[in-house]
Amino acid sequence: MELDWSHRKLGYNGECSRLPPADEADRNTCQKLSLRRNYISTPNANVILTSGFNSLTWLCLSANNLTSIPASLSSLTQLEHLYACNNQITSIEHVDKLLSLRTLELRHNSITHLSDLSTLRNLRVLSLSVNHLQKLPPRFFPPSVEFVGVYGNRVDSFDEIVAMVTELEQLRKVFVGGNPFCSNLPLKPSLNVEVEYTEISSGVKRQRIEHELLNLARI
């Protein structure tokens, strides 16, 4: 069961207006729900997500007015894919109990620090590009993660990137361009964007990472 409630102005004027028609059975069996572009605030989202959506595996909250991740998400234990891009989220909360989560997309927010996500042992994709992150503690990443996007943050140390990719044995791709550390590497101007996408094998050492960052020519 799939419900697309995008572009409905559900949170217009700061209040959660009447939800689109859907009986209780539909909500209980709904596995995929899109709430994209609805002016939804964090309180609005909590109201909607506690109205009977107990079987969600896929949820899109992108392009709304969220300032934090709704606490009600912690009860969605079957959730596998969460998209909350283009909001004003400042921290990563209420996801550590989502043990089935495979995709966490939080691009274009205002996140200032990475919370401990190491309990998310099924997570494969973690996208945090275009936020305000300065530090990337490897111990906070789940060991299962295969793709990490941290493009366009405030990471000024190349060693932060080296530590992350060296510790994460399952990591295959990392999106790292647009951070201050790039300007400290001997990159040609035309390569400042090309450094964004890097394929990395497990057990890689600093010299290999540096070589791939400086010589990357593919996406």
C-alpha cells in the first residue's frame, strides 16, 4: 500500500490541516508514504505519523519545515528508507532505534554534529551533504555503511576523511568535495568538484586515499 500526500499544504500556516481521506485499514497497511513539500513542521509530522501508520518501510519528509527529526519516528520499527532532505534539521535524533534502516537521507539541512549511529547495523546509505558538520568521528558510523555523502560541509581536516574511510571496512563510495580541506590539497581548480566522488576498497591506507582524491576523474 502506497500513499502520495505530496504538495497538499498539510502544514500550511503552521497548523496541521485535515489529512487526506484514508481509512484506518489503509494507514495500517501503508508501507510507503510521501509527505514532500507540505510546509510540515516537526509537531505537524508527529501528529501525522501517530495517526495509524504502523507498517511504514519508506517515508519521505523532504522539503518541509522540520527543525528536528520527529520523535514519533522511533516507533516506526519497520522503516528501511528515510528521506528528510531540504529542511532545517539541526541534529540527528530519534533514529537510533530504527534498526531496519538502510537509507538515511539528510542532505541540505543545518546539522552541526554527527550523533552516534553505530547501532544502525543495516544502514547502507548515509547522506549528510550540505550541512554544517566539522567532525566525522568514525565510531559514530555504522560498520555496515557502504556510501557516505558529506559534500559541502565544514570539514577542514583531510585526516577526518582518512580516519573515516580507513575505519569503515564496508565503505565503497564517499562524496567529500566542497569542504574546506579540499582547498588545502594541491588540486587544480577544475578538480575541486571532481574530488566529490571516490571509490574506496576496504583496508585502504592514507596514500591510496590521497592518490584517489588527487587523481579522480570519474563520478
